[in-house]
Amino acid sequence: MKLLYMPGFGNDFETESLPGALPQGQNSPQKCNYGLYAEQLSGSPFTAPRGTNERSWLYRIRPSVRHTRRFSAISYPEWKSAPCLDDHSLPLGQLRWDPVPIPKTKTNFLSGMRTVTTAGDVQTQVGMAAHVYVCNDDMADDYFFNADGELLIVPETGTISVVTEMGIMEVEPSEICLVPRGMMFKVTLAAGPGTAARGYVCENYGAKFTLPDRGPIGANCLANPRDFKTPVAAFEDKETPCRVHIKWCGKFYITEIGHSPIDVVAWHGNYAPFKYDLKTFSPVGAILFDHPDPSIFTVLTAPTDEAGTANVDFVIFPPRWMVAEHTFRPPWYHRNIMSEFMGLIHGQYDAKEEGFVPGGMSLHNMMLPHGPDLGGYEKATQAELKPVKLDNTMAFMFETRYPQQLTRFAAELETLQDDYIDCWDGLDRKFDGTPGIR
């Protein structure tokens, strides 16, 4: 079945999977068609300014009060929340990992979540967490919603189906999707149970992700609103035992119900999930000299009250032409107030000649120096500066104003590259004091 989507970012959508299920002219009629219940899902305070006010009206088989019964505590020991000051022996430093292995036992998206870093405080809705998911099984009768934040999902291996209250999204590598805070969903494997999927997740505790202001760039380029796709209404009419899991203030709970909670037959509003194809990002860059700041590659940003300072930025490094003259073309060496968690979806990142592989990840915390490795430096300083297409690559970064604390899982992960720091060996003194000599 080909899935349908509605284009646009932050639009006010309306969709129904049965004709006449969506009321017209009002939100909450005395009786809804098909015996449905009307319910509002609010993603912002009622009195938030119009530009940031988010809510949707759902018309469902049962009200969501019937989708939770008595809760019991449950543990997902590898999914951590900030503040998380795990006790481990790994000292501060620039860090890099090879891919997290796919489990050999049955593992679904929820049980396969592995937290690498946390930042801020989930209780005060500040900061974020960077996770990796590894799974080989469906969440067939298991459903989940996260009261702590929205989830930005970045597949690296395997196509996943994200089945939400408001519709279904199929998401493959080089695409992303976002599930809003508090929205019920489950994840299944598009190729079926027993196949493998791996990817990255940014759990954003703070203000919702939005499109960055373009400033002097103007009205076009970067991530264009029309390329974001929101699913049309779809529902499960399933009267079998199901389990609903919730994450709330860093803790997990489970409740047993006798039906699927994915039962929204129609909805309208602007609080909705979406997917986005990273290949539609239209990069801008230097067309004469120097490498610009990586902020020009921002797809989504979660702002703070301090202008220009993000709770989280989602930044990509896509295929693009390199044309700058008399310029060191890769990203330069730098130290930064922001803390950078980076992953590679496919190809090669232009600042690293070796060691950073698809499915891998790196962490450069605030004010720790980083930049091209020795091979990347030598290649860039000796290259003929003709126009070059940087192709077949897609790297990304979760960048936050807050320091990212490493979890014990990440500190003790077997794929940690103990020799990562050695990639800068050989960047030796070249200074000889002679004017004009390079």
C-alpha cells in the first residue's frame, strides 16, 4: 500500500480515513459521526502566541482515557534521561565509536534504545539526549508515548514504519521523522521481523523543533517547507490485548489494555508528526573563498529564550559542490561553546579520511578542540582547487548549548575507538619564521 502524505511545515491540516468522520464548522459536536469521540491534543499552553500555538482535534474510536489503565513501573536500563551523571572511568576527551552492534536476541525499537549522551534537565524541559536504536523485531502489540520530549528519528540501516495516532510514516535512511511529545506510536520493520534496523534519535526536552530563520539567505533554500510530509489519517480497529508504555520525567511505566490505541479516524490541526527527505535540502555555501560556519546546514532548530542560541540544532552535511578559491575547504579546526554529537548515515565525511564510518558516532563537547584528521588536512592543503562535487555522503550533528554527559553504556561500549585522539598525530610544527613562506 502506497502511503499518502500532506506537504508543508507547521500547516493546519485536516484528514479523514472515513467520509464524513471530520466535523465541519466546529470542533466538538454533541455527537460525532460513526460514534467517534472528539478529543484535543495540545502541544503548547492554551494561551501560547498564535505563531507557536499547537493543537490538533482527534476523532477516535475511544477517548485516550481508555488507552491507559493502572500503571506499573518498568525498566529500560539503557535509556537514560538528563541529568544523568553515570559513574564510569572514562575521562573527558574527544570521543568516537564504530557502529553499535545489532542484537542477536529479539529486540524492538523501544527495548533497543541506547542512550549515548544527555544534556540539561528533563524535569525542567531543558536540553536533550542523543540515542542510538538497534532493533530486529516489531512493536506489534506494544505502543509508546514520550511525555518528556519529541523524538527526532534518523535511520541509518533499514527502513522503518512509524505508526502514529495520526497516520503512518515509512522512513528510510537519508530520511528523518519527528514524533511530537505525548503522541502514541509504534515502530515496525518495513522488511519484516528478523531484519535489522539501526539509527539515531534526538530526544528534545525543550522548545519544539522548527525551521531556522534564513536571514539574508532570503525566502528559499535550506529545508523548504513544502518538502516536509505529514501522514494522512489511518487507524487500527484491533480488539486484542495490547501494552502501552510511557516515559514520564525519566521513568518508564506500562499499562495493559484490550485494544489498539491507534484509533484516530480523522483529525485536524497543526500538532502532527512529519517526515523529511534529507536529499531535498538545498545547501548554500561559499562561492569565492573560505568555509562558512556549519550553521548554514541547519535543517531544524529548537530555540531557547536567548536569541541565536539553540537548545538543539539538527545540522546535516549533504552532497554539495566545493568551489572556494585559495581556501582550506573542509571544516576548519575550532573550539566551540556548543557540544556536538555527530553521526554518519552513509559515505565519507570530508573532514575525516578514515575511522568515521556509517553507523558510527563522535562526541566533541564544548570547548574541546577538533577538526580534520592528518589525512584530511594533507589532502585539503595539497588538492588542486578546481570545482569538486562532494557526493555520496550524508553526515549529521545534534548540537546543543549544554554540555553532553556521557552514559556508562557509551563509556564502556566495545566499539569505542581508544585511538581516536591519535588521528591528529603528525599535525606538527611547520612554522619557520620566514615571511611569505607557506
